[in-house]
Amino acid sequence: MTETIHKIVDAIRESRSVLIVSHEGPDGDAIGSSLGLAAFLKAIGKDAVVHLADPVPELYRFLPGADQVCSTIPDRDFDLAFVLDVGEFRRAGKQFCAFTRISRTINLDHHLTCEEFGTFNLIDVQAAATAILVWRVASAYGFVADSATAICLYVGILTDTGSFRYSNSNREAFSAAGELLEAGGFTAWDIAEKLYESQPRKRLELLVRALPTLEFIKNGQAASLTVTTDMYAATATDAELTDGFVNYPRSVQGVEVAIFFRQLEERRFKVGFRSKGAVNVAAIAQAFGGGGHHNAAGGIVDGDLDEVKRIVYGAVEAIRW
């Protein structure tokens, strides 16, 4: 792994222009690692462009560089491309998957089911977040974090560890977060206030409609929550505001696996899984063409809500724990 990092550092030194992409429906780690990497590259004099297939959620628009994210890849050549946190190449979006004007591609990821599609692949399932991998690369380069890099990478680590509540909150995660806090000139509260104490009122209005859908299966060891397009319409909201909803069923005593059904179209649902540790939910998600981590995964299931629940509940009921 150290050798791979050295190769990545050499590739950065040899490059002038860098394209950075992450997965569709970006979360805090996808955005934090992308913007943090861009800030690092710009600080060392590189021409860095961040492209995301979907817009940056409002929650993360306070991050430095969020207003410079491109929805369309510029029609030009790039010496290097970084693909961050995608798990599967296709999740980088249709534009990037069809884009060929790149000399070399670097894949940074910590998903259990990650594909090795890059010229160099730095994949470590023990890393708490992809932002950790970016920090490893930047540190190996000899970079001392500036404020922009530190804030973005800190947010990536903070969100992917559930504010250091999840089992992936290892020594490296705490150490990196401490280094970034010290270097960035901000406090833990500065970030926590923006992430957790400034939610829009409409998010709660949507949550009020979602909570009555709470269901328990497998003798209370698994629970689900559902959000439909009708709920979005009634509250003038969208999927962006459902971030964290899956944590409500997971927080119930006795629940080991939480399931979140989020309607995409009339007969299509995104199904997210969260585990408290006893169950590898990535294995469940793979059955639906998805993937992820041991404790966090997802996939797409087609059908009406009753059909989708029957399929997913059946898969969860079949797992022993």
C-alpha cells in the first residue's frame, strides 16, 4: 500500500491538470474528499477540476470550493483523474464513464466491494473514510494542510464515522481529525453547528411523514423507514433532505439492521442498509446489484413498494445473526 501511495505521489508531481470525480448522490465523504483533494492540488499549483454528476447538497455548500463544482466535464484533456469513494466505476456517472481524455486514473476507495479499475488503486477497507486516503496521499507528498483542505477532509471523516460513533472510528480517524483541526484553524463546534444544528424546517416536515412508516421484522431485529415521491410533493422537498433518516430505525434498541426505502420512480426504489456490526449488509446489497461496506450499503430494487418490501424483507429474514 505504501508503494501505491508513492506511485500516486509521483503521478501528481508529473501532472499539471487533474479531474476529480466521486459517486452519484454524493454524501459527506464523497464531497469532503473531492473538495479536500482539489484544495490540496490547487495549493501545490495544480489545475484541479471537480465534477459531480449530482449537485452538492445544501448541507455541504459551506465547504470551500463547493461553488466551483462542475456539473459538466470540461471539453479538454487531463493528465490525471482521481475517482473517489465510488465502489463501482459506473457510480462515477455517465459523463465520466464515457470520458476518454485522461492519461491516467487513480482510484481511492474504502468500500468492501470496490472494483480495481484505476491505473493505481488505493483501496483500504480499514480506512474510516475516503478522506483518510486523500490525507495519506497529501501527507506523503509532504503537504501541510491549509484551512480549505483541512475543513473538507475533516467533514469527510466526521460524516463517514457518524461523528465518531460508528465502528470504523479507529485510531487513524481520530488522529487525522486532530491533525486537521489543528492545521485548519477551526473548532469541532464550528463544523458540528453547520452540519447538525442548521437543518431546514422542511426536513423535519418530511421526517414527520416518514416516521409513521416505521416497521419491524425478524422479531424486532430489523426495522425500516420509507420515503415516497408523494411525501416529497407534499412537503416541497427532495431526496437531498433524507440524509440520516436510516439512523432512526437503527437507533431502536434491539435493532441490528436498518432499512431505508427511498422511492426514485413509480416502480423503482433505492434501498439503503445500515448495520450495528453483527451483519454484513454489503452482502445483502450485492444481491440487488449494489454494494458498500460491512455496516453501510445500498442497492436498487424495481417494483411497487409492497413488492420491493417483500423482496428485501425476504433477504433480510434469510440472514442468520
